[in-house]
Amino acid sequence: MSVDTAGNSAENEGNGQGELSAADASRLNEAKQQISEQLSKVIVGQQEVIDEIMIGLFSRGHVLLEGVPGLAKTLMISTLAQTMDLAFSRIQFTPDLMPADVTGTEIIEEDRNSGHRAFRFMEGPLFANIVLADEINRTPPKTQASLLEAMQERQVTVGRTRHPLPTPFFVLATQNPIEQEGTYPLPEAQQDRFMFKVYVKYPTFDEEFEVARRTTGTDSGTVKAVLNADEIIRLQNLVRKVPVSDHVVRFALSIVRQTRVGDDGVPDFVDELVGWGAGPRAVQFLILGGKARALLQGRFHVSIEDIQQLAKPVLRHRMVVNFAAESDGVTSDDVIDRIVAATPTTEDELSRDARFQRIFAS
């Protein structure tokens, strides 16, 4: 068994190994509907955010949510956890939180009968199936980094001992915009462990009206679990079986490789606006996310549209715009939009375009 750079077991993987039946595909779509139905009892709107979280869950990826306080980021995640019969843990990140407070620590325990003392590992809140890392950028980088091994290897090393984390394991982190007081920007290596970075936006007028009506009355929705651990693992395995054509893989590669400043065939506007671009994890997550999105929509293949729709949440935290772009108000999302618009969608156009011939040859 090998492990890929996205932190997932590479056994029985590939571009559609194994058989995918109509019943299997419909089960994932049914699971999405069941979860959405339960979430709607508590959460108003934010359907795009919920869809991207579910894509991350069924792709075995972690998701980072960013938004100003009060947009129900924490409520959304805790409610999602209630729809699944899994162990849930919430970690409130604060400036004084230490790595051992997250991962756990070894304590000396004495046997009352023999008087013998020995070290025993006391698990931290990280040992759960769904972990809510709340306001992750309110704690210094040393504590933020305590999640790195867990998110990548699904294990925690304390002393010389490795402690495996439960399966499935899913980290959902929230953060406030970095311009707010008392925040520490996440290191690039930490951000790269997240499959998606999802922006949580203000609700529409009608959605906020419904929020006000619900939360100021006596009615409170009751959420029940609709999936268990075995079902989630099975659905995650189904996602791996979705076939993806070589053309779609090349399209995803084209998008990602155009973010890399200085490479042959990269558009001039990328060289002018981007500090550095995305690595190989971006391609892996684009394809995995495309597979999950296809099944969630009842399709048996990954389309170009799947890659286009997931480009922003996959790439926005993996590429950094330079100072010139920031001073002009240009964001990574703006650059991604231009890259997607400049990338041909057909196999023939990609193969005939001299710029993409140089990208594929580099």
C-alpha cells in the first residue's frame, strides 16, 4: 500500500478502478439529500457552502471556512456532525492554547496495587471522527502546526509513539478574515493540507429574514443522524471509482500549471500578479472533488464543468498574489477566473494551442 501526497491511501485507487453501479451512485445522492434535509432544519441558505463541505467529506479532504463572525460557521459544522453517527470534537483555538491541548499528552499513572508507575497517553480532542477547529487563526503558528501530521498522515506522534486517529477523520476549520484584530495567518504548509477554502458570505435579504424569524422564536429544529462511519467510508470509496477521462485530467493540469510563475506557457498576467502558484495537491483535489461532485449530482463521469466550479475553493489558498496585485485590489479569485476563462475546454483546442503545448512539455 502506498500513500499519495493528498494524505490518502492509494490502494484500489486510480481513474475509476472497480465497478460503479447505478445503485451505488444513487446512494451518494440520497445521502446528500438526507444530510441537506437535516441541515435545513437549523441552517438557512448557504447551499453552496454545504455542497462544498459534503464534497470535501466524501473526498476524504479537510475544509477551511472563512467569514466574518456571526455567519453560523460553527453552527453549520456542529449541525453537520449531528447528522452523522460519529465522534465529534470541538476545539476552540485561543492565543494560549498549546499543542498538547490539541493532540494529547503522556501522563504518569500509578498502579494502586503494585505501586508501579508508567506513562499513559491521554488522548486530546483531536481523536474524533469530525474535528471542528474553531477560529483556527486565533492561535499562534506553533499550535496551528500541531494539526499538520494529523491532517496529512491521520496519526499523531507523541514522544516516540505514533497514535492512529479514528476512521473516517475529517477536519473542518473556521477562521476570521486575517485583517481582523488578534489573528495569525495560517502558514502555507498548513493551508495546503485543506482540500478547500470556502468563503462564507452574508445571507440574502430573504435568508436573513428567515434567520431572524427562526432564532427569535420558540421553535428549534431537531437533527437526527442519517449516516454512520461504515456508510461514510463506503461512500468515500465509491467516489474513487468514478471514471475520469484523460482530457479532463489534462484540463485540470492546465489550470493548475498556469498558476506557477515563470514556467513556460504561463500567461503574462499570472507573471505580473502572482507571487507563487499551486502544487500537485491542487490537481489531486480538483480531480477527487470533481468525482464527488459528479456523483452528488447523479452523474457517473467527471466533466469540465466540475473542474471549473471547484477551481476557486481548491486554488484560492494555494496561490498568493503579489504586492502589486494587492495594491490594485486583485484577489486570487480574480486571477483564477482569468485562468479558467483563458483555458480551452476541448481536447482539440488544448492540443492545437501552442501555449498549452509548452505547458505540457515543461
